[in-house]
Amino acid sequence: MSEHDKKVEQQAFESQDAFEERVIEIARVAKVVKGGRRFRFRVTIVVGDKKGSIGMGSGKANAVPDAMRKASERARKNIRSVNLSGTTIPHETLGRVAGAKVLIKPASPGTGVIAAGGVRAVLELAGVRDILTKSQGSANVLNVVMATFEALDQLRSPQIEAARRGKKLEDLLPFWERRKQHA
């Protein structure tokens, strides 16, 4: 297969899926060896379709483009679905990875994504449009992104949770949704 055919095939692969990519971090990492330091690049990428499917991948290589390709491939293999409730999330949750903690809370329509850095990128690619977040502890970008994924993995569907707890679905809705029903 010629170099041109590989490029055409790669472009066809990128255009066929509906996933959007965001580069979270490009870091130069070092390995200390007898003769000094060996530098490589670590790239972290998040992919998502803005409809509840997201994935994260990390790739290392001697050059940034190679690391980006590896990270992109790993992110697409690591896709998982997220339980959403309209434009927000069904309930509050806390994700912890190493020293990083990320708290995510549902918000009423029109609030927007109140988040920064890697947390914002993950939530926007997941399709969340109204949410409140707080990042505590470590500011390590990779751990904060993984903590956000951990928090999103803990989300349960309101229907399943209502059945598990023996309650009506209306009792588990956020207050702004309950207010609409009583008006």
C-alpha cells in the first residue's frame, strides 16, 4: 500500500465516525538513563459524540504527531456511554483518582457548563450543556480528567434508580423539573 493510499484511508476513517476530538494535554516526559535523560511526548485526547458517548486515550512517542495518533486510537477503543438527563446529569456525584477529586452537580437549563480545563472538555464532548463542577485536590490534568470519567461512570439512570429504591420517578427529578409539573 502506497503512502497516498494510507492517507486517503486515514481521512476516510476520520470522516466516517461522528466523534469529535479534543487534545487535553501535551506533556514532555523524561526517563532518566545512564547517559542522561530520554525525552518523549505524552498526549492525552478525549473523543465524544455529544450524545452521551465519550472515551479517553493517552499515547507516548518520540514525536507529537505519533503520540496524537496513538492517543486517538486508544480513545476510540475506550468509548463508554454516560447516563444523561436532558441537557444535564441525573444526580450529583464525586469522582476520585489519586489526589484529584471532581464534584459534578446537575444544573437547571440555561446555566451552561461551569467548569474549566479538562473537566469542561470531557463534559462538552459527553453532551452535557448545563452543569456545575468543582475540582479539588490535585491539579494534575491527567488525574482530573480521569476523575471526571470516574464521576460520569457513577451516574445512574433515574428510571433504574427509582425502581431500585422503590420510589416514583417524579420523586427523583431535580427541583426545577418538579416545579414544572406542579405549575
